[in-house]
Amino acid sequence: MARDFELIFSISLLLLLLDCCYGGKVGVCYGRSADDLPTPAKVVQLIQQHNIKYVRIYDYNSQVLKAFGNTSIELMIGVPNSDLNAFSQSQSNVDTWLKNSVLPYYPTTKITYITVGAESTDDPHINASSFVVPAMQNVLTGLRKVGLSRRIKVSTTLSLGILSRSFPPSAGAFNSSYAYFLRPMLEFLAENKSPFMIDLYPYYAYRDSPNNVSLDYVLFESSSEVIDPNTGLLYKNMFDAQVDALYYALTALNFRTIKIMVTETGWPTKGSPKEKAAASPDNAETYNSNIIRHVVTNQGTPAKPGEAMNVYIFSLFNENRKTGLDSERNWGLFYPDQTSVYQLDFTGKSNGFHSNSSGTNSSGSSNSWCIASSKASERDLKGALDWACGPGNVDCTAIQPSQPCFQPDTLVSHASFVFNSYFQQNRATDVACSFGGAGVKVNKDPSYDKCIYITAGGNKTKATNATALTSSASTSRGNELLQWILKLCLMISLFFSLHSMNSQAL
């Protein structure tokens, strides 16, 4: 019995350590709508040469699955829309598929995700409500039968068309016409801890409305910001705004724990005449370089700073059998002869890459603070304060009655302490002190009595309530570390308690 406890404890500790070390990952989409591509074996060699560790394919082709065998590359495979009807109607169909098309290659081929359908709500031939969720459930049931439901996650990919509103991000809302499909799908994702998979293309927003959308804004190159009037958050790129719109839409339906995974994003290098201003190798290199840097450094979004996110770049090759405008055939990072369309570093460490993405511009002085502006209206202050203490993840304990920063009991005083806490948690950047114009940076320490205003470096000039100070000073990743440590302590305590009980029983 003691050995059982020790084994369970060891496994749980390992999983905890892996969770602690989790960071954003960048993969590529390996589409094959072409008649001139290299063999799967050569493709795998190309992927390994460029240090790409995560790949998405759109089907379960046996030659491709075999080629990825005995590599460390994590593979996302797909159930095409054409298979959804059969998968939704019969569990035996799915069980047979797993037996013949997946299990023969696993675990030699490291399959980690199965996408059941792709952008099904955009497919006029697919009834999403009838096919997708039942098919997802049958795939999960099949995985459970063979003991793989925790190792291979099941989800489906959607387009941004699933939203009826995406701006401002805080007003993000799902299209009500998909309600019959969305709720059961979201319940499935939440219950099974599967990600919400979305294909995001800021390129199309610029291409279709170049007079209203700045090119720099969609390329992560903007020096100006777009403000969300409801939250005061500032956005310096469209990608973050679209991701946050999805998070707010999920929150509105009370699905707060579902993580977002971007299963497609990218930029074409060539297009039709109407696309020439946008589709170019320079723009593609800029966008993809910046999105990689954004992800691997865990910059997060204004609403979720520092939160890791997985993103897949579309696509590995130019695909000459794609239909539509010229751009559809020119999203590739490589030509079919395996030469690069442009240079791209998947580690995100190249000095040639840069990013002016939102919420992460160069840090301000460690001796600067953020307080409420004397020019801000009471309504603006209250709205910003409520947001910071809620979605902004600021610990507002210190401004509660009997706590060190409760007095003076004024809106300006309370807002100042909370604004500064958010400001310091988010690297003391100008963006983090905006609050829609309600915040202002100062160089004089606003601390008083036992109410201490922390700095980005965590410097303190006076003693204060330890709990409130520590919570306010922590960055979002610091909070994750604290939670991890608490879990570890709890597990150790549980282990020794069980071990002691077992010893006494013996």
C-alpha cells in the first residue's frame, strides 16, 4: 500500500512540475492541397531542420502519420468535415477508425490533439448542431476505451465568424444563431479541459477595409493604441483584440476556465490585384516573426497579460490546388522545393525580430507609480476600479475596511492604490497605467502610513500588511508560481499523512 501511495505521489508531482514549466508554443499547419509537395518523409526532415516541434495536419493520412513516427514532434490530426456524419451516427464507426487509422501509429507518432471538423459553422454542407458535438463525444468515448482520453485532447476548430461582435473586445459576443451548437460544445470543452480552437486572420480585416484598419496595427508594428472604452485597456495589435473578444464572449456565457488555442494564423506573400497592398513577403515575415515572438515570450493579451497561448502558423507550403484568390495559394513558409519563401526563426530569439505588441512595450522606470488622475470623472474611476479588481486580477484586499489602505475612504484614494498594483503587475508600462485616461504616472512615491505602493522591482519603503502587499506585488506568472507552491505543499502534507497512516496500520 505504501508503494501505491508513493507511486501516486511521484506521478502527481511530475505532472505538477510539467504544468509549472508550461509556456506558449508555436507550431505550423501542414496542408497538402497541392500536387507538387515533397514526400512526407522529406517534409519531416525539413520540419526538424527548422526546429519546429508542433504540427497540425487536417486528416489522418497513413503515410504522414508514419513519417512522424520516432520523432519528438507533437502532432494534431483532424477528422475532416466529410467524416462528421458517419462519426456522429455510430460509435462503432469511430472505434473502427481509431483501431485502423490512429492506434497503429500511436505512441510512436506523438498524437496530442484530434480536431473533429474544421470551421464547420462556415461549411454550408455541414449541420454543426447535428454532427460536430456528437462526433466529438464519440471520439472521446473511443479514446476512453483504449485509455487515451487524457493523453489526446479532443476539440474542433472555428473561425472568427462565430462572433457576432468583436469590438470593443470587452463586448465580444457569440453569434446567437449558433447558440444551439455552442453551448453543448463549450460544455464538452470545459468538462474535458480541452481548448477552444480558433483560426484568426487579422490579414483579412486589413485587406477588406484598408481605409479603416491600420497595416501597422495588424502587423504588431503600431506605435499608437486602440482603446477599449469599457475597460480602458489599450490594444497595439489586432490579434490581441480578437483573442480578448473571444475570452469576453466565453466569460459572458460563464465559461471562464476554457483556454484559447489559435490553430491557424498567418499572412500571404502574394495575392490578386486587390490584395497587392497587403500580401507581400515583407508583410508576411513581419507578421509571423512578431506573432512568434509574442507567443514564446508569454506576453499574453491586455485582458490576460502573461498568459501562455499555443499558436499554429498557416501554412508550411504554398498549396497550388487551393481555390479562390491568388493569396489562397501563397500562405506558405516554404516553396515545394523546400526553399524558404522568407526567413523565419521559430525560437523567437532572432535579434532581427521585434514586437511592439500590446501591454508589453518597454518597461518604465522602477521608481514610477500609477495613480488616479485628478481630471478623471467619478464614473470613469469607478468603472476602472471595478474592472481592475475583477477581470484585471488585482488583489484589492488592502482597500477593504480595517486594511492599511482603506483610509482615506475615497474613490480617488482606493483607485490610486489599485491602479498602481495593476501597473506594477504588468511591468510598469505606459499602457498599464492608461485606464482609459483615468490613470497617470508619477515619480513621487504615493505611499503613506502603512499603505505601501509597490514598484515594479518590488521595492518597499515601509512595513505593511504582508498578505495584501505580496498579492499586489505579484505578477501574473508570480501568482501562478505561488499557486504551484501551495499545491506542492498540500501534496507533500498529504503524502506524509497517508504514509504515517499506512505505517501505523502495519
